Amino acid sequence: MSLRLGTRASTLARTQSALVGAALERTLGVTVQLVDVQSEGDRSGAPLTEIGGQGVFVGAVREALVDGRVDLVVHSLKDLPTARDERVSLAAVPERGDPRDALVARDGLTLGELPRGSRIGTGSPRRTAQLHALGMGLEITPVRGNVDTRIRKVTEGELDGVVLARAGLARIGREADITESLDPIQMLPAPGQGALAVEVAVGATALADDIAGVLDHAVTRRAVTAERALLRGLEAGCSSPIGALAEVAEGDLGPELWLRGVALAPDGSQLIRLSASGDVDDPEGLGRKLADDMLELGAATLMQAHAS
């Protein structure tokens, strides 16, 4: 049996897709062929906030799936829009990589060692707001491009550092470039960061079951479900200044799901940071509860500031 796996053509996307493809070949005895799909986000050099946020990377790949040009697709889960697409099914969420953000800075410096006025590149409103909120006097510069392009801006002296997802750097063998992995206490990651999403067309039930049986990781799926429920409850898009991280922890009565969330003004001048715990079997409910708690404290005002 041969499967066509749709992927963006970037090094990171192809690497992530190849990892999934290899796992399917190893466990299901199939042959997987990668099929490159170019998205609007890949064609445009404009900031993500101007062309529709991270969801622009998902649309074209999904269309290839729905049109029958490919049999399955792989996304960085943090890029998925919170609104459900009824045409596709989330077949599997493989075990998550390290969800933290990572700094790649000149001269091996950490965030705390960078002098005031240092130029830090990121295309993420979430990272921008949290960097400003740290009050370190950093100059945050919008940046687009693949991982190599962003790191080159540091090595060539255009920037003093860039902030990227640690899991992505690890997957393409660039861990040695990391000068600091940022503690979630300093910077909460994007909902779903470090995780992958494997989608199939909604009618491909047998294929979805086969993929889920060998790739789906229950703990990861619960965690990202809670994080995305928080994002959806705040009525925020995946490019909003929202951070979230859920983990399974041992509670008084056994395992429980612990969810942390932060909503910020775009300039980091205001933030709402809360946490909550709940039943591991109701991650959706936990995410909604924390969203409601944050909204009661005024998170909607921060969202309106972002949208204006």
C-alpha cells in the first residue's frame, strides 16, 4: 500500500512529515511518498498578522487533502485554526516534542545576558508581547523566513538573537545553535507548540483508525486539547498574544491535568496569567473553565486591543 503525504516544502515541514512517514512505514508496512504543497504563507513575505495568521500555512495543504491529491497531511499543531474544518479528521497527535521556546543569540548569550537595546527577531505576537513584558529593554524586530534564514540574521550581525520553537530546531538538527531554552515561567509557549497533527479526509475512517493505532499519544492529545480549548474560549486566533501549556501531574487523587495560560496586550504592558487543574478525561472542559476565569479578569479587553 502506498500513501501520499502532503507537506509544505520548507525544511522543517518536510522533516516533520518525513518523521511521520517513516513511523508509518515502520509500523504499518506501507510506502509513504511526500508531496510538496505551496501555501499562501510560503508565497508571501508579509507579516503573518496581515495575511491571516498561522492558519495560512494550513489551508493549501488541507485543500490538497480534500481534493484527493494526497491521502494524509502533517501540520505543526500550533498552526491549526481553532475553528473546526468538517472536511478533515485529526487522525493522530504523536508524542509531543519539547514545547518550550528557544533563544539563538550571538556569542552564546542567554536572554538575561543580552544588553538593553539588543535586537531580537520574532514573527510571533505572543513572543513579542512576552518579551516586552519581561521589561529587559529589548528591541523586538518582526522577522519572517525559514529557520536557516532567521539564524543567519544572527550570525551575520543583523540581529542579536531570534526566538524559535525548540522542538523545530531539534527536529532539523539545530539544537547546537540554541543558547537558552526559555522557561515557561518566563515565556509560555503557543497552544500546541512542539506537537504535530496528522489529518486525513473525513471519510477515510479505516486509514484514520490505522494511523491513530500506531501514532496517537493520549497524554499529548489531552494536553493540546486543553490548550486549544483555552484559545477557542478566549475567541483568539493562533496568532494572538496567548500562551498556554498543559501537563499531566500527580494530584491528591491521582493524575490530573494542569493548565497554565497567559493573555497579553500586544506591547506586554498588561497581562493576565492564571492556572487551573482538572480531570485528565475532560481537557476540553478544563480549557473552557480557564478561559472563562481569564475573561472574568478582563482578557477580552486585551483581545480587543490586539484586534484593533
